Amino acid sequence: MVQFSVTDTGCGIPEEKQEKIFQRFEKLNEFVQGTGLGLSICQLIVRRLGGEIRIDKDYHDGARFVFTHPVTEPE
């Protein structure tokens, strides 16, 4: 497995919302543009490729997402 991380230096995600953030149409702020589908689509793609995605709960200067991707040796 290879592990990647993507970091956002914005306002972050409140701890009480971190479990719901990958659900469809879950938005942290109703006044911000978007549908709340981005992270649920990312989760579907990562899982279909055999990996996992999660939020780094220890990061507090915005939000950090960590995902894994399986790798195979070339034949």
C-alpha cells in the first residue's frame, strides 16, 4: 500500500462533524457553494481501487485527509 495525504489550511472540520463528512450531501456550512458530494465521491473511488480514506484527527491547522492505494509489482 502507498499512503497519500492532502492538506487544506482552511477553517478545518469540527470534531463532532468528522464522522459525517464522508456522507452524501453533508455540508459544514449551508452558506458556502457546493453540494456536499465531493468527499463521498472520493471515498467511493478510493474504495473501488482497494484503498481507504480518513480524516487525520490529529491535524488542527485546517483539515488533512489520508488515503491508501494498493500497489502491485510489475510482472
